[in-house]
Amino acid sequence: MNLRLLVVASAASIALAACSSSDSPEPTSPDASQGSAEKLVEISPLTGRAMTKGRPDNPVFVVKIENTAGGSPQYGLDRADMMLEELVEGGLTRLAAFYYSALPEKVGHVRSLRTSDIGIAGPVGGQIVASGGANGAYNKVEKAGITVFSEDAGSPGFSSDPLKVRPYNRLINLKTVNKSAKRTTINGPYLPWTPRKAAKATATPEPTGSATAPSAAKKATTATVRFSNSTATSWALKGKKWMRTNGHAEAGKDFAADTMIVLFCRVGDAGYTDPAGNPVPETVFEGSGEAKVFRGDEVTSVTWRKPSLEEGLTFETADGAPFTIDPGRVFLELVPKDAGSVNVG
């Protein structure tokens, strides 16, 4: 897994003393000033934070979660490393919750996969956990080389919420799923993380979210992200975190985002319909488009780029300078570029 390394303890410089005579005293014990090995720590591909205990003994799991009142309350969102909202049929949305640093025993309520999930899970070799999926979608996802743990296919770890009815009652224990999973290759970080200060001392600094184009940033403490005529997600800055104000999470346990990013994406036709006859949309999560990055009380307009379904995201400002994301927990909103919108306040 080729993840970026961060220097968390730099090597001391070695002082070389020139000896002018053969009777110069030899040191009797090691001298710290004569150098020490660098300690390198990998960063998480999903948060940009140092993994001080090393890589988790599990792959990245991407759990598909119901995002309507029918699936309320949503469990385990507060334990996710990263969160994403995508369009599904009928103008509704679904969540994709990324788990890597922690594997909760209760996540849900789990729903079916979509072909859009190929570009969503691909950058970090994510293994999708879903209740099932249409044959066409399931075949495309597996053909893309993505492992799927599906209840329909007999995968372990699923259970029923006695307070709900199908299809809104499926729960998953990720610790159980992990017993049957194998770690997959992670080619790089999902997002272009801002280098740690320790690393900046030995490398040419890159432009960051706070330094690239401060004049382009606007103030914002609320946002409404619209996916369709029937679905919009409302956001508010609470303290230093961006929080959903109309979400369906278990009380007090919603995902708290250090950064919220709205990406305007092309939406096509997945090529099949749902049981109600609605055409299923497919968010094309590759190419490029407009984006808005919410961090603290600032929102900055940038361009996002993702060369392929398997690659991570990069950003740049209007003048072409790289734009990086401060380490932390990120919520990605994949909004249809034609029918979607974002209003800030």
C-alpha cells in the first residue's frame, strides 16, 4: 500500500569534528548529536492523520446506508473516517460510510449498492458492504475488481433491527465481516492532504487550503446542498464542525465533518430501473468539475479532478495552483452538476 509518509521525528544533523592529532579522545558513549534514525509514520488515506499504531489489520469498508426517514435512525456514522452522499433513483440519496481506523459492531441501516460505487470505493480499494443490488449493478461492480459483502450473497455479519421492517432494518457488524476479508492495496490518499509541519521543513511547501487563494474564500456558516426537487441536505457550522441539520443519524451520533466538500458531477443512466420502474442514475465520479470546500467559516471555490474511477481527488484554484485539504474527517457531497445546487449563508 503506497501511502504518503510523514516525518514525525526528524534526524539530528551529524557534527563532524576534524581530528588534528592522533591523540584526540574517542567518545566513550553514543552522542545524540551525532544522528538518530528518522521515524516515519504513514498517514491515513481517508483522514490524512498519522496512523501512529500502524496500518489497521483490515481493508477499507464502504457501507451503503439508507438516507431517508424510513431508515432512521442511522447507526455508526460517528465512527466513520469519511462520509459521502450520492444520488439514487427517485431523486433520493444514499450514504457511503468509509470505515478503516475503527470497525463498529452496529452500522446501518444497510441498503443496496449502485454502479456509482465503483468510482467511490475505487481510490482506496474499498470493499463494499451492501444488502444486495440489481444483477446489472452487482456484475459491473465485481467486474471492476471491487470486493462486495452482500447479504443476498450470504455474507456474514448481517442482522435485523427488531424495531424496523424490510428493507429498512438491515444492520451489519464490521468486526464479523472482517473475519472473511483480506486487506487490499491502497494506491494513495483519497484526498490531497496538507503536509504536516514536520514534513514542510524538509520539502518545498505546497499551497494549502488556507494559503492558496485567501481572496477567493467567502464566509459561510450554513449551506443547503440540493440533489433534486425532493432532496436537499442542510448544513450548519457548529463550533468548528460542519453538521447536517436534517439528517437521520442516531441522536448525538451524526458524522461531524472538519471539512465538507460539494462536488458537481455528471450524472448518467445506469441502464436499468428499480422495482418501482424508476430509472437508476449513475454518478460519474471521474473527470473534473466545480467544487466548493467548506472549512471553518470559509467556503472556497475550486476545480476537482479525478483522472479515473480508481484514482483519488485533487483540487486546484482558478489560477491553477494546487489546493490541499487539512487533515481531518471529510464529508463529500456528489451533486448532479445540472440539476443540483448549493446555497450558502
